[in-house]
Amino acid sequence: MTSDGLLAILKYCLLALLYLFLLRIILLVGKELRGTPEPVPAEPVAPRRGRRRAWRLLVVEPETARGEQHEVDGELTIGRAGGCGVVLADDTFVSQVHARVFERDGEAWVEDLGSTNGTLVNGEATTEARRLRKGDVVQIGQTVLEATR
């Protein structure tokens, strides 16, 4: 085989690799634009008995949103998407639908929904649904929330 033939083969191989690389980028961008799949619905919430106070998430950071409260009424999604219960549009470290907080048997639970940067509870990464206690600190991106009743 001549050197011209070998160069032609290498040129086509390089071109094929370039197209595969571009295809991979297009698929990743498309996946990010579609967002995360809809979260699995929480189990039905039993009616509240007595005067038990509802769970709330209190924004601790960033300073500009400090003091905002978000009630967990059955289920609350958190992310950058407009349909979320808590929209964190300015936090670029938050996924479109990042996490959800839901009530089960009077307890509050937090679950990461496959986000890119994860969800922290009291500084520890969560890989599955985790029960929240009053005063627990939930970090989603650069936003810090405190669980209160």
C-alpha cells in the first residue's frame, strides 16, 4: 500500500472520529435540554390529625433570598425549571428538576432526582430518599435550605 493510500485511510478515520464526537455532544445537549424525567410520585399523604404544623423549607443562602419559606404540601420539587415548586433560576449549579421534598407519615423526606451536582443533607451527599429532621440543612447547588416545622 502506498503512503498516499494510507494517508487517505487515516484522513477518513479522523473524519469519522470527528463526526462521532460531534454526535456525542449533540446527544448530551439534547438530554440536558429535555431535563430530568418526571419524579416518581410520593405515596399518598394521610390526612393530618390535630394541629400538627406543616414542614417548610427556609432559605438560608443566598443572602438575597434569605428568609423565604416554602411549604412542603405533600410534595415540593426544587430546580431551575419553571414548573418546580421552588425555582432556583439564578443558581447555575442546580439541574432543571434537581430534587424533591415530600411528606410520608408526617415525616419530611428529601430525594435527589439524578442531578448533575447532587444534593447534600448536613454536608453529606444523598443517593436515595433521606428523612429530614427539624433543623437539617439541605444544599442544592449554591442554595442552602433549612427544614423547619
